Amino acid sequence: GRQASRCRLRCRWQLMLALAAAVLISSKFTCVSSLSTQPSSSSSSTDGSTIMPMPRPSPQSASHALYSTILQHRSSAQSSSAIPLAGVHDALSAKIFAHHGAPALFLSGFGVSASLLGIPDAGMTNLVEMEMMTRNVYSAVRGLSSSTATNQDASSPPPPPLIVDGDTGYGGASNMLRTISTLSRAGAAAISIEDQIFPKKCTIAAGSKIQIVNREEAVERVRGAIGARDLYYEQQQQHSNELTSGKGTWIVARTDCRLKRHQFGYYST
């Protein structure tokens, strides 16, 4: 019995490490176009306001590239398809995907935990480590874009926007302002906030033990993130002479409720 338990534990860790390796060497795919409101059915105007009914971010904002990517995609013939979002875990993986034309990048908390600590994402990484990795990735892809434009031509595409895993905000409501402002300064075009309890666990690592907050708390968490984003934006505007539209970094509301319901047999595809 004891030997069998050890064998199962060893197999589980080997599986987790294999999954971590798969995350590190492969790309993730998600629908970036779901980050904004649905496009209008009317024809697009010259400024794209009918297919992107939201203020255009400042060109100096990290979210401007994300806005432009979605706007260009919705204006194309492939507007009904999803935009590939490459999952990265450090500066090198980000440069590889950016070099090969990835339209957008996602800095995965699972990937960072696996590459930085060698363990699954079980709440062991913190905001300081995610800020460091965000800053490194953002600087790497900007540097790659700058060198390409210098060596080839000035019309080279801008660096792909970076969406960062913001976990649950790394604490309660009082931690949200620091999380949003810190990752925004580091170069995040968008930050995802999820509805698991704190401290959270990766859905792969948690298995059947995933726990989420109730709907009211999840909504308040997202509202807190948006409020923190707007407050940070207003503080930045006070130190800038340039009047810009938009609200800077985007907030992505993520939920694990469908997985939670599936565990208890309430959800089926």
C-alpha cells in the first residue's frame, strides 16, 4: 500500500512536470477578440469606431497594440476566427514567438512558476516575480522590434501586445491597486483577473479541489481591478501633458466556474 501510494505520487509529479514542459514548448490559443465588446453589425467607419466601440488608447499605451491588433483582425476577412495567443514564460520564449509573427502574447502564471521554480502553479509565485518577468518580456519584444526596424525598414510591425496573468489580484481588494499599477508599469497591455479563492491554484494542479468565490465577490473583484486601473490612469495623467483617450491597460475577467460546475456534474458539452 505504501509503495503504491509513493508510485502514484511519483507518477503525478512526473505528469505535472510533463504538462509544464508542454506549456513551455507549445503555444496556447484563445480568442483575443473576446477581450472587447462584440463588433457592430453596421459597416465600419474610417476610424474603426463601429467595429471597436470603445475609446482608442493612446499610442504611448501598451494596450494600443492590442486594440490595433483586434481592430485589424475584425476588419479582415478572417474576422470570424480566433486570434492565436502564444503562451510564453520568459523573455526568450517571447522573442521566439514575436520573431515568428505571433500577433499577441500571454504571460502564463503556470509557465512562469514552472520555468522559475520548477513546480506547478499552486500559489508559490508572487507579484514581484510576475512584475520582473513582465518587464523582461516587454523589454525583449520591444528590443526585437526596434532592431528589426533599424536593420530592415521603418515599416516593420510593432511588438505584439502582452497579456499578463494577474492571478486573483494577489490578495484582497487592498492589494488590487498595487497589482494593476505594478503590472501596468511593467508593460502589460491587459491583465487577467480570475475568480478562484486566494491563494489560488492552477486548474491543472488543483484537479478536483478547485475553489471559486461566489458571483458577487467575483464581480466586485473585477470592479476593483477596473477601479484600480482607472485610478492609476488618472495618476499618470496628472504627470503627463498629453491628453489621451481610453483607460490604459485592459482588464480581462476570467472564470473557472464552468470547470467547477463540471466537477459536480452540472455542466456538459
